[in-house]
Amino acid sequence: MKRAAIYCRISRDKEGRELGVARQRQDCEALAQRLGWDVLEVFVDNDISASTRSTKPRPGFEDMIRRVEAGEFNAILSYSTSRLTRRPMEHERLIPLFKERKIPISTVKAGDIDYTTARGRSRARDDARRDAEEAEEISERVSRAAQQRAENGEWHGGTQPFGFLAIKEVVKGRERVVDLRPHPEHAAWVKDAIDRLLAGESLYGICTDWNRQGRRTGWKQYARTESGGFVRDDRGRRVKADEESAWHPRTLKRVVTSPTIAGYRELDGQLYEATWKAIVDREDWERVCTLLAAPERKLRGFNNGNARKYSLSGLVFCAGVRHDECDHPKEDQADCRDGKPCGRVMVSMTSTRVVRGTRVRRVSFVCNQLATGGCGSMRIEMAHLERYIFEQVFHAADSPELRTAMSAQADDIDEAEQALRKSIGDGERLLERVEDEYDAEEITKIEYRRRRSKIIKQVDADRAALAKTTRARVHTRLPSGTELRKVWNDKDNTWKRTIIGSVIERIDVSRHPAGVATNLTPTRDEDPGAFSQRLDLHRRQVLGQRVDVQWWA
């Protein structure tokens, strides 16, 4: 008796009900009973195409072939040859295996496939060619229909995009989305995210704020077990829980970079005017896309999903002197000015000390010889420096001179953005023209590569400049000092660093002034409030002598 395996497949099963697969299985089992074959196992690939255009793997098919090679089965049953495969290359792969082992294939609709004879192989190849041709014609019709919907600006279907409500109608007995409308609540969230990103906030900071407010994505999250793994059904698929997912930087990035929110319909990288109303300004959407696509965001520590640890990182530099080539003895180097200026960036360092029996953690900026190759002789406590710089920024944000400079800078940025976008568009069109010339054999391969490399280099440079210009726009949106004071403590360090970096170029730190006390103690009759004021004044005076702030404007 033949040891048979049944293979069932259906290309599209959106609801996951497997009705088509179940019907195929019933018909194949009936055929096996008529042939007197013993069915050992059924292999299923549900909602998976077998056409030449499909790149989706077919685990059921591959598992069946592996086990045929292992000798577990000596007969195959399928509903039709097209259910087995529509790919001529797969037929060529099966021929040696089935010919050598004389394994019969029987189908419900197309009869038997005999790989052991020349006529049978010829017929199988002809069937495969016709199946592939039919699949490709169907694919072309589907692609053309999708292209037409995109050109008409119609919604392509699928998951309802965040920020919108899907308007559905029953068309030809099937429910389909006919329009999108701004969601009464979520559309405002999307606008808020766009504005905050352009104001310098991070994806991480916005997500943290929204999750703290109880805002959710509206999409169901996957259920998890007590050990942290996913809950799965009997087919191994992950099961969704009742709770909606919290916000994550990757999720928010997908929302704010989606062309849908700007009133665009996208297909194959091409944007088309959509029929629905945009919920954000298109220029702002393009700026956010440019901002989030900047290559330097992939570097560790640059606003790439995690909050920045310290608000002054990368801005503080050592103004000390290096004595690498100095002839003075070490004890005289403190007063020596013959060495080279250090100028190295200062890095954070954490230390602990015991104060009145309590361990106190202190973070400082230090000039580190090992980390940066600096002089190693400069240190300043971070908390005191931050308070001093924050006050400087608040004061500068209210100055008329800075406001005038920002207004002029905004005009320059607008002009630069327009010029760069035009240059990028011209470069992309020129690249298409060069490729057309090469395809038409109007230019040689060497000329094509030379011109293509030159164009790509220029376009990449323009895109980098556009990203830099977009980040510079944050400088022109600086809130007033009063507004900054109100929201400062509620913002994350990434946002603070962006605001500070928009007005301060660098902060140079020099030695503690000679003859000035490094620490104060309260006098016998001094109350705590008075001592605190005196200590604060002393620190400001010392920082005023040690810290040199270099402003952008």
C-alpha cells in the first residue's frame, strides 16, 4: 500500500478560516480512499502563494519534500497541479527526486503526474508553464488595479492607520474602506508628536510622556506567559491580548513618517495625492521624515530611541593646559602657561562619598586622559554647572538680540531648504536619465558608472545638508525664557540638550580661581536659609569665573 502525503494550499485567506484548505483536504482524502492509498500526514500552507512572483516561503511544502527525500512517503496527493506549485523551477527540482524513486502524484482535478516517463515530464512542464503564465497574468491585473487605485488617491486597504477613522461600505457583498477621516482624538496626538519632534524632543521622550498619560496605540498587543514568552494557539500563531499596546519609539516613528497623515497615498515609493484630508502640514511632515532619516541618528547616544543621559553631554570642553612638552617640574606645572591648550571634550564620571553617614552620589564632568587624551586635570560638578547653564539659557531666550537673529535665521533656512530639495529632485531625475541612456546603449558602462557615482555622491551630500538644515530649524523655534522655566523640569534630557545646543556652541571650563574658597560652611549664628543663599551666590560667582559660554548667535 502506498504511504501518501496530502498537500493543501490556498493563496489568500484573509480571515484565517482555512475553508478552502479544508475542502481540498476532504477531496484529497476521498481520492486516496478510491486509490487505496494510506494517508500518513497532511501538509498545509494557508494564505501563501506559489506563483513565480511570490517570495513568501512555504514551510509545509518544504517539510513534505524533505520527508519524501527521507523515504517517509512514496506517493503525493494534491487538489491540482497549481495547488502543488506554479513555479516551473520547482517542477525541475522535483523531477529527479520523483523520477528516481518512482513516486506517483495524483490530483483531484488534473489527474496523475508521471515524472517517470518523457511524456509525463513534458506534460508536467507544459502544465507548469501554463500555471505560471496564469499566475503572472493575475498578478499583472492585481498590480494594475493597485496602480489605478493609487493614482486615484484611494485607500489601499489593510489596518486602519493611526490618526484616522476608516469609513466602510458594502460593495458587491463585501465590506471595504471607501474613505478615511481624521480621528476626533488621535489626529491631535499626531499633530502634537510632529510639533514636539520639530521642537527638538525625542521619540523616546514623547512615548514616555504619552504612556504616563495613559495614551495607547489602539492596537492589541500580544499576550505573554508568566515566563515572558508569547501565548500561541494550536497552530503556533501568537495570540493577541485584550489590552492595547503602549507606545514605543519604533511605533511612533512609523506613525509620524507615514505619508497617510500628510494626505498622500504611496505605492512603490511614489507618492500620489490622496482623497482624504491631511492631518498635519506637509512641509512639517517632510521635515520630520528628513530629521528621523538622518544617518547620525543611528549612532549611539543621538536621539535614537533612548533618552540622553545628561543634558550637557558633548558641549563641555576643558580649558586647561597640557604639559606634554613642558620642561617644568610637576610641582610647578600648576602655574605654568607654556603648555599647549587642552581643548578636549569633558566626559561624565560618577563618584560616591559619605556625608554625615550617608553615601552621596556625585556626577562630574572630567577631562579624562584615557578616554579623550586630555590633560586629566580638570573637574567640575555637573549639577552646579547645569543649574548655571540653564539660567543662562533662560535669560538668553528672552533677549531681543537672539529673537532678531532667530527670525533672520528662519528666513535663511527656508531658502536653503527649498534650494536643497530642488537640487535633490534634479539629481534623482538626472540619475533616471542616465540609467535610461545606459539601457538604450547610448553610453558605455564605464561612463554610466562614472556619472552615476558622481550624481549619487551629490544627492547624498544634499540630503545630509538638508538633514542638518532641518535640525537647525529647532534653533528658530526656541520658546521664551518664561515658557522654558514652566516646562523645563518635565522634559527629558534629549529635549534639553537640543534646546541648549540650539543657542550654545560650546562651554569651556577652566581651573578654580586661585585664592577663592572651594567650599563654604555656615557661621555659628547663620540660619540655614541665609547660608543657602550665600552658598548659591558663591557658586555662581565661581562659575562665572570658571565657565566661558560661547553662543551661536
